[in-house]
Amino acid sequence: MATIKLALVDDELISRNTIKKYLEGNGTYEIAADFQNGKMALEWLRKNSIDILLCDMQMPEMDGVELMRNVHIIDEYLPVIAISSFDDFNYVRGSLINGAANYLLKHEITKENLLYVLDQVREKYHIVPAEKNICCQRGFCIYDKEEFTEENLAQLSSKGIINFHCQNVVPIAIGPDYKLSGGTNIAEYKQDISKAVLDLLNQILGNQYEYVVYISKQYHITLLISFAGERSTLFMLNTVTNLTGRLKRQILRMLDITVTLVNGEVHKNLGPALQEAARLADILKDKLYLGGNRVVPAAVAKKVEYSTEEIPESLWAQLNFELGHQMAESRGTICEILDLIEQKRFQREKMLWSLQELAKLLCRYGFISGPDVQKAIGHMEEYEEYAQLKGILLDMLHQQMQRAKEENQTNYPPQIERAVSYIDKNYMNDISLEKCAEITGVSYTYLSREFKRATGMRFVEYLNRQRLNKAKSLLIREDIPVKKVAELSGFRNYNYFFKVFKELEGITPSEFGAKK
């Protein structure tokens, strides 16, 4: 379906993005090109035919009034809508004298107002949508991977549809480090960020370099810059280094996010450049464990080797036991699972499956609610950095445990509360009644008496119970020897561990492990 083609000229990035956002998907109007200054727009308009020009009045180098005069030399009847931040008669008069079709004030622009003015101009000038071959002078953008090929780009270049020479090409992979949060429309957010990055690229590269851009379904950006006619490889590589450094700073300043960039080598022909571009795009995926906010030269970039391992069934069984018995130790087991994924660098699919299974377990035992998981994490597959997902899960778990602790708060005297807390955190170490009394600031005889009165158990009984719970969760693992289980649980003597376990559980540690 043909649309009415518009060109937009405004030195303010935010203003251009706002207008483009208002016109997205309306079906009638399409921004064919946008520019940050009048000189760039004028050069483009000499080679392209559009239906309406939207033009800011105050711009550096060439203001709107001068641009309109020059445009009407090229196309006498091209409708121009003047845009200004100032409600000033001199600007209105200057634009009307030079043939402006209508006038808009920036602070009054809304989607409805913009469409109303465009409709007025369309009716006044009897504009009918027609297919127009737009020659993208710089920054031709491709969204279909099937079109990002040597054959297609060479054909577009030879036909003059794009101004891009296929020699001395340097590829750059750009991956914005998207900040995802609950309630965000992820696809829309990524699309907006990628478009903003393209605007920044247009500003930085301007009319000085020839380039084309491919945006993947993951909203990663592959940039090809052509240094046609340039002989110095060092100059080209230095230019790329300066460009990526500037782009990184601009993205942080303008969009408040970091970015990962992988710089390629200089290729005399387009084919090898496209092959390296695919490799650079693959390296971007390694931010999964390496994190973002990096500029990596392709020459030193090493692909991460991913593991096909999975979380051992015995570790899942241990976590099931701990969650089912509401044991505080479950947090340590969860951390062990999360750390294992990171240390082994699980393949992305296995990492996602493991986290989803972990979330299901936490929901099943009431540690976090389903809506909370969905709100905080959204669609796990959209996250590009494992550290983000890990941090969100641990934060949610910590908050829930804090709430549970407050809800289950005991009415122990302050000294006993401190003693219980000390045991819960240090039962795996060599602790004693005397040491605990010293820490709580009371005599050990007082602590012994009051501890039994408050908890119903003697100090050593409570301590052994905590150690035994940990031992039971470890015995389920099967991959840990029983003597090692005793040690990890805080028992310094295996015979004593065996005796206490048999007395309290009625079976031996080995029998318990085999039974579970």
C-alpha cells in the first residue's frame, strides 16, 4: 500500500523521535528520511522526491527559512510545514513568505494535532499516495536477514538506490544493553532504543561516510561502513575506534543505557565483511555471561565455550527437601544452583530452562508468587545478561524471606533471639554455649536456663536439630560421602553425628539417604 512520503528536518533528536513515534503505523504517512540539519536534507532532496517536508525553523548552519527557499528552487510546489519552538510573528512571516503550507509550534504538537495539519495540507494540495523510489543517501536500513546479502547490497549500490561502495568495508556489531523491568512492553522498548541508536549513528556519521545498517529480530545492529577510496588501513581502524567510543558515550548520555560493541577489520570486498559481520553478531551473544558495556576489537575477541551440562538431579532433590521443610538453607542451595549455571556457562536454552524450573519450585512452595515472578522477570528469554536474571531472582527471594521472617517473628527475649539467630547462621562452625553467651552478653548458666525456657530445647539440642536438618538435605544429594556430610553440617565427630542422627531419626544416615 502506497503512503504519503515525508521528510523531517530538525536539529533536536528528541523532537524528531517524537514526530516519528506519532506517525508510526498510521497507514497514510511515512517518514522517508530525517535529518539534523538543512544542508544534509537539501543534498538528499536533490535526488529524491517526497510529498511533504516538515522543517524546523531554527537550526545551525542553514535555518528553516533558507532551506525552504532552496527547496522551492528544486521543487517549486513541494508543501512545507514549518515547525518552531517560538510563537514569534517574524518566524511565522518568514515561513509564510517563503511558501510554507502550514505552521506548527513544538509545544502544541500532539499526535492528533500533527495528523490534523498533515490532513489539511494533503487536502489543500490534493496529494495522492504513490510509490516513490527513495534513494537513501546514507544509512540504508535493512530488517530482513535475507536481504542483508552481498548480492542484494551490490545490486542496490549499482542501481544507485543506496550510496554505498562495496570496497574497504568495516563491520561493527552493536548491542544495546537493554534495561528490562516489570510492566515494560519489551518489544516496543527494544524497538525504540534501536531507533534512537540509529539516530545517534546518523548524527555521528552524518554525510561524511557511506554506511548501511541491519537490525536483527533481537534488535542488535550490524553496521557496515565503506571507506571507498581510502588507502590507509590505520586511518580506517582509528576512525572506527573513535566512532565506537563516541557512540558508547552518546548512548550512555542520551539514552541512559550502556552498549556492547564489537569492531571488525578492514575488508577490501563486501563478501568477507559480511562473513565477519555474522561472527561479530554471534560474539554479541556472549554478553550472556561476560556482561555488557564493552568495546571489543574483533582481532582479540574469543567466543565463549558453552557447556551442555545440566543441574544434577540430586541438587534439585536437595532444594525440594529444603523448600518443603521451610529451611533457611534453601537460599544457599539456590545460590549454588545459580552459581553453577554461571561457572559452567550453560547453553542459553539450558540456562533458561533451569531458571524457569527454579521459579516454578519457588512458586510451588510459596516463596514467591506467580504474579511476582511474571512482573519482575517478564519473559526470561528476552534477557540478554544472566547477571540481570540472577540478581532479580535473588532480590525477590531475599524480600520474600524477609517478609516470612517478620511474619514468623518469635517472642523470645532479646538475648535468646540473638542466640537463636547466631546458631542459625553459624551452626556449621565450631560453636558452643560459652561462645554464644559471650556474644549475647550474658552468663552461660543464664543462657542455658533461659534458652530451655524460651525454646523448649536445651542449647545443644537446638544446635543439633539445625545441623541435622542440613545433614538430611545433603544426604539426599548422594554425591557427597556421609563423613563429608557430617563435616559440612557442623559435626566435628562422625561417631557423634551417627549417634545423634540415629536417636532423632530412628535410622542411620546411610539408610535415610537410600530411602530418599
